[in-house]
Amino acid sequence: MSTTLLMVGILLAVAICSGAFQVRDFRLRLAATALAATVLLLFFTLASFRYVDEGSIGIINKKIGFRSLPPGKIIATEGEKGYQAEILPPGWHPWYWPFVYDIDIDQITNVPLGKVAVLKAQDGQPLPHDTPYAPEWNEADASRMSQDARYFLTQGKGFKGPQTTVLTPGAYRINPKLFEVELVPATTVERASVGVVKSNVGARRAGIANLDPESNEAKVVDRGERGILREPLLPGQYYLNTQAYEVTPISTQRHIVRYTAVRSREAADDQGISAEESAIRVRTTDGFTFPVDVRVEYEIFPQDAPLLVANVGDDKEGLSAVLNSAVRAIFRNNAEGVKALDYVQQRSQQEAESLRMLQEEMGKIGVTISAVRIGDVGDEETLGELLKTQTDREIALQEQETFQEQQRAAEQKKQLSRATQETSEEMRLATAKYDVQIAEQNREKQIITAEAEAESVKIRAEAQANAYALIAEQIGKGNAALVETLKIVGENDIAITPRVMVVGGAERSAADGATVALVGTLLESMIAKEEQESPAPAEGQP
């Protein structure tokens, strides 16, 4: 379009000039010439304008210039001929005449979610010796380094070649003549796993050659150093340069490896058992060879994952080979020191010893063995006769123990019967003793009761005698006796009238006579009452 405008301007200027030469008036010819120059200047100026669409960039290629690029340089930073470091953002841009500049239109670099942009610089300073990737950019300058080619090549002192720094999701105005851009997936660490990072950038650890190759310090490094990083990546998504930082996923779940006997390769495949995980065959000190069904449980803790990668490479084939070798060697070595029957009977001891040895061996490479379990030991073909002999022996021992147990039971029953009888006799003796004690207590109670009654009678008699003596002093003995007799008569409802009337005598006083009569009547009444209350004698009885 710019070239077209320029050609139109030239043609219009030429046409105006041609017409002006046909006019005789000098002033008109001068005016026409000025108009032609103005049109030419206007179209020449308009031809320098370049337009860049939204979402695009303009790449400047200078075709005419007084200076050429130095050897090895492909991007101009000082106005040399060739591709320029600056790019044109969207909009109108003047002074880029088509015969001097070519403007190539390219798209803005868009990095979608879940992706990162890996950059490779086509120009810049040579990479230092033994440095496969350019050092990581300062976080504050990262945006400018990627979008300002002049800054990258001058003040930023950017390096040619693969860059460690990546571009995270977003839109970037990158000069494609400076950077090759490759979109790669972001690094995702799944749940129940960690990512072990192998860094291909950074300084090599000083003095690492003097460390013991078996030492963990020689196998893992800190961030910023080259090698297996000590700190793994926890579950999540990370924007990493997957070429500069190689990430190996390591499962942190608990795993179970089964070493079990299978009858065929098809059965092994159905059970998911590899050839290396068939049953372990051991040989005991008495010459028996038999299979042992084993389960080994292990897990890899996040902090141990880098050590595992440094030693065996991964948690699949690399770990499987080392684990199978260690398990088989330990079980075979442990079996060499025992007899077959002892091995069968000491299963728990074999589990404990194998667990201890496996923990020690696999802990060196970052694997934690949590359990070792022994299932079936031997089969009918390898241990049939031995187990039958052991079974017969056990049956005999069981019968002997049963007989002894019956004898002990009979003896205990006898002792129980004797103890029961002794207990019964002791209870009878105790009952008799209690009866004697009760009789003695009753006797003492009766004695105390009798003594209490006698004492009571004595006290009442003395009180009555004292009362009678006081009455006798006042009214005389005869009258006092008469009064007491009348009380008794009244309390017992005794008829005394006839007898009192007939009793008398000259030698006695009137009171004494009455008293005597009353006493007699009282005695007669009491005798009659006793005769009525006493039961009649039985027939034939005197």
C-alpha cells in the first residue's frame, strides 16, 4: 500500500508538471510546479506510514543503510542494515518508506493456560563454557528481557541459545527474529506423588569430586546448583523449562510387591505379577528347597524421593530391579542358617529379621520398607513328607497333652470333692459353735432377766413395805392391813360380804377381825380360781 501511494503521488506530480509546461503564464507554471511538489511530498510522506493491526506486531527490516551488522550479529541495535531490534506495536507508524524498510506483520505470542513458552535466542552473547542454558533472568527484568530486544542485546547482556526462563500464560510482543518460541505443557505433579527435579543449569558444586560416592551429599544438591535438587516439587502445577529442569514423578503411595507362586505365565499375567516377582525359592541348612510366598510393603516419603532418583533413576523399573534383588538375596541368606522345619515354625522371626535387613538395605536409596509378610511356606511337593511327619508328631503330642490334661482334671476334681466335704464339715462345726454360743447367750439373758425381775420384785416389795409402814404409823397396823386387803378384793372382784359378817372374837379388835375375815375370803377365792383354771385329769389318770 505504501508503494502504491508513492507511485500515485509521483504520477500526480508528473501530470501536474506536464500540464504546467503547457501554460504560458509563468506564475501559473510556477504555481503548478509548487502544487506538483506539494502533492509529491504529501504522497511521499503518506507512503511512510505503516499500519499494524490489533493483536499483531511489525517486524522491521532495514534494506538501505550506511552500516552493516558486525559478524555473528543478526539483530541491529544501532540502525544497521537488517532486522531491527525494535518492533512496531498495533497502530500507525510514520517514516518507514517502502524503499528503505520492509515491515513484516506477525502475530503477538499468546501463551494459553496450562502451557509455558520455551525461548531460544538467535542473537546475544555466547554462552559461558559448560553452560548449556542461559542463566535465569531476574524476575523484575523478565518481561523487558523477552519483549525489548534492544535491552536484551545491550543492557540486559542476554545470552544466545536456550533460555532457562520461560514465559507463563499471557500475551507477549516478542521479536520472532530474536526468539524462537516453543509452547510446551506446564509441569503438573499429581496427587499422592512428588516431582524430583534434575537441574541442568547452575553452578557445579565445588569439591563434589572429593565426596564419598556412596554419601548422600554427593547425590543431591541445593537449588541453584546443577544436579538432583534436594527439595522435590509437591502436588500442583509449575511453570518450568522442562529442558532445563527435568522432572521425574515419584509416587508417595504405599505399594505392595507380591512374590507368589503361579502355575503358568498366563496366571501370572492375570495377577499382575512380573517374572521377577514369582515366588522366592530358598534352601535351608538341612537341604530342603521350597518356595516362600512373600508380601513386601514399601513407600517413598517426599523428602526421600530425590535420593531414590539419584540412585536408581525412577520408582518403576529402576526401583523394581533393586528391590527384587535385595528381597531375594535376604530371604535366601536367612534360610541358609535354619532347618526347614524351624523355618516353617519360626515364620514371625523370619518376617522380623527380613524386615530389619530390608529396611537397612533399601533405606540407603530412599525407600522405606513398612512391612514384610510371609504367606505360604513350601508345598506338597517340596515339604509334604516333612510336614506329614510334623503333623503326626503334633497329633501324638496333642494326645499326650490331652491325657495329661485329663489326669490333671481328675486330680482337681478329687481335690475339689475333698475341699467341698471339708467345707461342709467346717460349716457344721461352725453351726454347732454358733448354737452353743447362742445357748450361752440365751442362758445369760435368762439369768439377767430373772435377776432383773427379782430386783424389781424386791424394789416393789421394799417400796410397798415402806408405804405400808407409813400408812401403819398413821392409821395403825390393823387398819393398814385392812386397806391393803380391800385393794386386792377390789382388783380381783371377790365376794366377801357373808364371811366378813360372821367372823369376830372378843380377844381381837374389830379391825383385826375384819382383816382376818377378808384374808380368809381372799384365800378361798384364789383356791377356787386355780381349780377352775387347772385342766381336768385325763380318764384313767389319778
